[in-house]
Amino acid sequence: MNLHQLRFVREAVRQNFNLTEAAKALFTSQPGVSKAIIELEDELGVDIFRRHGKRIRGLTEPGRMILNSIELIMQEVDDLKRIGKEYAAQDSGSLTVAATHTQARYFLPKIIPDFIQKYPKVRLSLLQRKADDIAEMVLLDQANLAVVTDYVAEQDGLITLPCNQWEFHLVVKPDHPLNDVKMLTLAEIAKYPLITYDKIFYGRSRIENIFHQRNVKPDILLEVIDADVIKTYVELGLGVGIIVGMAFNPEQDKNLRSIPVGHLFGTGRSSILVRKNAYLRGYIYAFIEMISPNLNRKLVEKALLDETATYEL
């Protein structure tokens, strides 16, 4: 048994059981891939793939279990390579961060410049994606970590590190009557057209549920996925907006006012997602700690080895 055989099995599955495409992806010959897989099956004493003639059609039941083991083994091999690279070059390498729009647009700009200045030899890639896609990227090792604003469903193999707390803010024009209300209520907000997030945003469902629980019907005028768009239409005088607090910048949003409404809609918590048992280089731990000082290396290492999917500080 050797690593080449394991790679061939994994790539065959990734290429939808097309051995020709698997061979191309691994820069080898199709007969060589086929022979290596058969030799591995002979050594294990079970068929990994279901076959129809000379074509493979899928995984057998033991084949699924074998594939899971292969994925774990190959992750460990990749981690071993990373360890070697880290000790060869402590402060250089690459870091791929996946982030939701809110994090990429409003929060990470406060972190990334300092990180680049501290680690100039690290090649940083920032990928903006939807929350569900981000989780998959981390699981597939396409990103070292992810930063999300809202809830991501727990998944096997994924660790969630809660970091920064946030609350919703109401944004209005400076002369809007709601600026003079000392303690806003849902009924007061519902008097005006509302501009807020699209339903794909997790917080939107929370907003709707709270209005529904209080038997208050909001007049939702616009639904968008970008807080900047919300602020633009509020500035035009079309209504009031509800955004995540971190999306408001007093210096840049001088033509608007922000009113915290956490007492109405509660608070949320941003999270960092990492793959369970992942090997993280030193500068990745540093990046995490820059996001949330509470998440020092010792705590993160403990979380990576924990059995629970969500780690509580």
C-alpha cells in the first residue's frame, strides 16, 4: 500500500468515477491508475468501487468507509508537509481567508493591513462568499479559516470559534423623527418604510420573527444583501434601515445617524470557522488572535482537539 494508490482512489471519486479524468488531474496514465486501484483492492481484500464491465459506477459500502479513512490520511500527509514548511520558513507562506460580505467589507479591513505589515512574507488571499459556501471551503481545505457574521449550521469536521459580539442598528437621516425617541419600540419603527437585508441573510429571519412575535407588521420596502445599499436608500429618504452595527462608520456615513436596537432584536456573534484537527501555522494563530484577542493560540489548539463542534470561551 502506498500514498499514490490512496490519491488515485480519492481523485477517482472527485472526478465522478472517471479514471481518465482522474489520471489527467494527477498527470499520470489511466491504465496506471486502474492497476494501482485494483492492487489496493486485492491487498485490502474488498472492492472499493462498484463496476459495470470495465467502468466504475460508484463506491461499495466498504469503499465509503475506505474513502473516509483515505481523506483523513491525506489530510495528515498535507499537515506533515505544512509542518516542514513552517519550520523551514517561520514567517512566510500563504493564508487563505474566506469571509462573508459584512466581514470582508467592514471588519477585516481593520485587521488585514496590520497583519500584512507584521507578516510581509505571507501571501494573503481573501475570498468573499456566502456563509454556507464558506463552511464547505474550510472543510475541503480550500481556505485555512473563515470569518462569518451570522449563524452557520454545525457540520462534522468543522469547529466554530465565537469571537466578536454585534447588534443591529437602525439607520436614519439626521432630521428623522426617530432620532428624538429615547427608547425605540417595534411599533415606532413600523410607522416607516423599512429597508433591510435579503432573506438569505440569517439575521433577517430574526428581525421578521421578532416583529411577528409582537404582532407588529413592518412595511418592508426594499430587501438587499449589502448594507451600503441599505444606507444609500436611507440617505435618499426612502425609509429607515436595519443593518449590522459594524457596517456603520460615523466618519464615512456623516449624512446618517445610527441608533442601536439590540434591546429589540438581541445580539449576534461573529465566528471563525476552522477544520477540526487542522494544522495551523504560527501566523494563522496570530491572525485569529488579531480578530479576537481572547482566542490565543493555547485556546485555539484546545478547541481544534475538542469533540464539540462549537467551542465556548
